[in-house]
Amino acid sequence: MFIIKYKKIFISLSIILVILSFFSLFLFGLNVGIDFKGGALTEIVYKNVRPTQITLNKTLETLNFGVIFLQPTGDLGYIVKSRDLNDSEHAQLLKTLSQGDVATLTETSFNSIGPSVGRELTRKAIIAVVLISLAIICFIAFAFRKVSKPISSWKYGIIAIVTLLHDVTIPIGLFVILSHYYGAELDTLFVVAVLTILGLSVSDTIVIFDRIRENLKNEAQTAKMNFDEIVGKSLEQSYVRSISTSFTVILVLLALFFFGPVTTKYFALMLTAGMFFGTYSSIFLASPLLVLVEEWQKKK
Amino acid sequence: MWRKIIVALIILVFGAAVGIFVFKTEAKLNKSFETQKAFFKKFPFRLGLDLSGGSHLIYKADVSAVESGEVSNSMDALRDVIERRVNLFGISEPVVTVQRGGFVSGATEQLIVDLPGVTDLKLAIDMIGQTPLLEFKIQAPEGTPQNATVDADGKVNIDLNSQFVGTELTGRYLKRATLEFDQNTKEPRVSLQFNDVGTKLFAQITKDNVGKMVAIYLDGAPVSTPVVNEAIPNGQAIISGNFTPNEAKLLVGRLSSGALPVPITLLSTQTIGATLGESAVAAGVKAAVIGFLLVTLFLILWYRLPGLVAVLSLCIFVAIILALFKLLPVTLTAAGMAGFIISMGVAVDANVLIFERIKEELRSGRTISEATKLGFSRAWLSIRDSNISNIITAIILFWFGTSLIKGFALTLGMGVIISMFSAIMITRIFLSSLIFIGEGKVARFLFSSGLSL
């Protein structure tokens, strides 16, 4: 199997991608949204003409709400980002935006999140990430408890986790670049996307490891074939289904990205990337790593 | 063999019935919806705020004065009061939920109010803000430090608030409030009648405090501080605080709809305009339909006859899921729709695993019926293992999430579980009833996949 033969190339490719993702993460940083930070987001559409950003900025300064960002949306709308606003501040803002009722506008959405709610959500997100990671690690350990030759079961688990980290890191790296150039924000859906990628991509790795497990159980084969040959054979047997199962999910995700609601666009894109790299890694990273580990063991 | 075909037919009829149910109960699909029987009108999709438009308010409840064992009860009482209050304004299906504080969510008790269709935030806030907070306080024991200030004239002002301490008796034990007029002074006053628990509490408070003052606080300020002459066992209290007749009338109105057991403050607000929601629904439906068609196309082109069977079982899967969304009901949000759309892709997963297995068994020289049987039993382990991780993720997300995440976790989790059922039961029964097509060359072609002939 060529994948096993050239395993070092594929493993290096994955390492480079992960390093690039970390690099972009440190270079651009995460653009945390109001879900976690607290703040207000007002979306408005003007009826006839949209005042320019410069004129609006001038009048908005008089409100003393701190820094206010205006982001044009559509032909006649703005998204206004500010600190969290109470009821009367909200009314003041709308009045200012309408230039004292001269420019008629409608407010399509308003979202004001107090800092304490944001802190609470951050806390919840962290707990969920930790719990899901733990649960998946336990699950992997459980699934591979019976295979121990020639590689002990915990090593399967560790490789599955390394693969998972790879699958999550690359979409995050992509998201960071997107958020830098297109203003996508790290919101609740981002966290959900990361967690869903964990669930989706581990299942792919498990399908292939399952096959290796099955072929290893067949003792007669083991006697005749080397470990790397068995892994290669298992890959040959399972890569088509691995690709086609992910392909159907990617199909629906692309439909969601191109035609779905605006709110879930980046979510769908991240999941697509996660799904793609999840499948890639279970074929081109997890199995080669297994063989690599076995080779190291032999050398000792 | 006939039995298998009959079972397959029964499943087809069941699937069709579920599909018809979904169709008939959906106003946008069914052109004669208005003339349907009432039964079919009872099951619309329930749309979340981000799809239907409306307001989402998060309040923080200050439970510092409540004993820790009683917090849960107070929060439930608070929810009931706000629910009554909101219902009074004729909003359809308001959702008022309590979010308990604790390890996971931090230490605050919160009340979350969802008002579908209400896009005037100010109106919504006013509506809830008018719910009065009624508290009864007793004189602090002697020796309690008191806050006093000395004003410019050298007069000492003792802060009234520090003289009183809270009791368990609050607005939650109020049964009703009525407007009365004092017989002697003709001044308007408000008469309160407590419920059973409140009556007992009030009797105890008055008994313990004969000769002392009991303060009645409204919205955090004392309105009346009568001196107790004797124990009052009948659960009646009077607030007489220099009201004008109009003020008294207004207060009675506010108290009648319920009084708050604990003070609340607004933390976060969100309003979504109706048009934004509508376009999100339209986009979600479009994405779902296109996603479904793409998957269908792929299945039939790549997996031929089994692919067609998988499409059938996918149709039944979609019908069951949509029917469950209506029956349970599941509140659909944009993220929830995304969960459903993704679950369509995942639903095919199990089918593909099975088909690939069948193909392998065919290659190793088995007959179609043998290969089908073996394919199922060998694929089951992989199907189970690969779905468990998704179910774990969905459960934890559902447990911890805000309403937005919950919607996604619920639809994805339901999708994954039902897809396992549809792959194992429905696809299997359909496929095994297809063995009558025999073992000929055409049959083997139909059971192969991909580019092979």
C-alpha cells in the first residue's frame, strides 16, 4: 500500500498543516464574539438611503458608548457593534442611527449580552470541551481494550487522540484566517463545531482501526503477514467506504454552506473542513502512525 | 420469502403514513390545509426565536435573602409569576425557564424569558418589569448595627432598611389582592389574602412580633410599617400607605397577576426581526432539500440497487424525524436545522458501511442472499462504534448547552439514533426482500457499486 510506503511524507504533511494552523492562531489571534465577551450587536436596515460610515461615526461619538464598530451589510444595512446596552441606551442608539428620525430604518435584530452571561457561557464551553474530550478518550480506550498484539491498546487510543487534535486544529486554523480576513467571530456555534468535529472524526478513525483489529484477530494471517502489510490491507479494504461515508456528510454540509441560513454558514464551513481532514487523517495519518509506532517498538 | 416481502410492504405503508402525516400537518405544503380536520392543525413545527422572530430576555434573580434550601422553590414561584404575567398579554407560547446556578453555569440563578413574535423590546421589558416585588420584613433584633447619616442640620437619619430583616413571607404566598376603603378615614387601602402557607407564616410573624413593627416592602421600598397589635391567624393583611385611589387600583391590578418572590435584574436581551427569521427558514429548507437530493443522487449512482433501497430508507428516516419534531415537539432553531441536515448525511453512513461489506462478501464468491446477511452482521460493530462518539457528543452538548446548542444537540442526537434504526431495520428488511431478483448477472451488477461492472 503506497500510503504505508510513503508514510513519512504523509505524516510530515500533517505536521506542517498543524504547525501552520498554530502559526496563524498566534499571528492573527482569536476574534472572540459577544457571546463570550459580552457586548451588543444591532442590525439595522435603512429604508431608502444608507448614511455613510463617516457621518454616522461622528454622531455616534457623542453618545459616549465607547468604541462603536459599523459594518455595512447588504445594500442598505449596518451591523453595529458596541458594549452591552440597556433599554434606554438602546433607544438612544437607534435614534442616533436614524439621524434624529430623518433616515427611516428598521431594526432586524438586537442582541445585548451582559459580561456575566458571557463569562458563564465561556465557563460552560470549557467544561463541555473537557468533558467531551474525556468521554471520547474513555470510549476509545474501551473500544480497543481487546486488541493488544503487537501494539498495546492504549497506543491505539493515543494515536486516535493525536489524530483528533490534528482534525480539530486545522479547521481552527482555517477559521482564524477566515476571521482575520472576513470578520467571522468566535461564537457559540464555533465551539459546537469543534465539538461536533471531535465526534464525527473519531468515528472515521474507529472504522479503520476496527478493520485492523479484525484482521489482526485472524491469527493465521498474522503469522504470514507483517504488521505493516496487515495495516495496508485493512486500509485497502476500508478506504472506499471511509471516503464515501464522509462524502455524504460533506455533500449535505456543502448544501448547508451554499444555501443554508447566514447564521450557520461558517459553522457549516468549519464542519466541512473538519470532516475532510477527519477522513484524510484516518487514512493518511492514523494508520501510518500505527505502523511507525510498531517499527519503533521493533528497534528497541 | 413471502413473509419478508410482506414485512417490507408494511414498513413502506408505515413510512408513507408518517410522510402523509407530516405533509398534512404542514400549512405551507398542504394547499387544502385550512379545510383540514382540527387534528391536523395541532402539529405545526415549533420554531425557535431565531426563526420565528421575537425577544429573548435573561434575568438574574437575587436569591441572597432566601435560605439555600428554599432557592429552588422561590425560582419556580418566580417562573410561575412571570409566566402568568406574560400570558396576560396574550403572547402565543411564551417560554419561561429557570436556569439554576451551580458548578456548571456559575453561581447565579437566572430566569430566561422567550417571547415569540414580540419584537418591541421596550414593550417586553416594561411588561415584565411591572411585576411587583412584595416582601414582608420584621424589625431587626436589638444591637444590630444600623446605618445612620447625619445631615447638614445635625439631624440624625436612621436608614430604615437596616432596621428590618427579611422573612420567608413574600409575594409568592399571595392568594389575591383587593381594593378597600378605610371606614373612618375613607382612604383607599389594599387588602391582601395569603394562601395556606402564607397564612401560617403571617400568623407566626405577627405572633412573634406583637408590639413591634412589621414592614411591607414593595419593589424594594417600604410602603407601610404598621405596628402589630395581636397575632393575625386568618391570613389577611392591609397595606395602607397614603395611596391615591388610582395608585391603589393600579397596585391591586399588579398584585393580582402575581408578585415576585425575589428581585430580578435584566442581564441580556436579544430581539430578532420576523423577516430575518423567515429568510433563515427558507434558506434552511432549501439547504435541506438540496442536501437530500445530492445524497440521493450519489447513493443511486454509486450503489445502484442497494443505493435505491438506501434512498427509500432515508426517505422514511426523514419522515420519522420530521414527525417527531412535530409530535414531541422539538423547538427548531437555525442550529437545530443544521443538526437535522447533518444527520441526513450521517444516516447514510451506516448504509454505506453495510453495502461495502456486502460488496466484499460478493467478491469472495458468496451468493447475494448470503452476502447480504453476512454484510449486515459484520458491519454492525463498526456502525455501533462510529455512532457512539456522536451520541456522546450530542448528550454532553445537550446537557450543558444554552437553548441554541441544545437545539443542535437534540436534532443531531435524534438523527443519529434514528438513523441506526433505519439502517439496521429498514434497509435490512428491504434488501433481504429483494433477493427474489435471483443470482443472475444483472442482479450481481445491481448489487455491485462504484465503477465496477
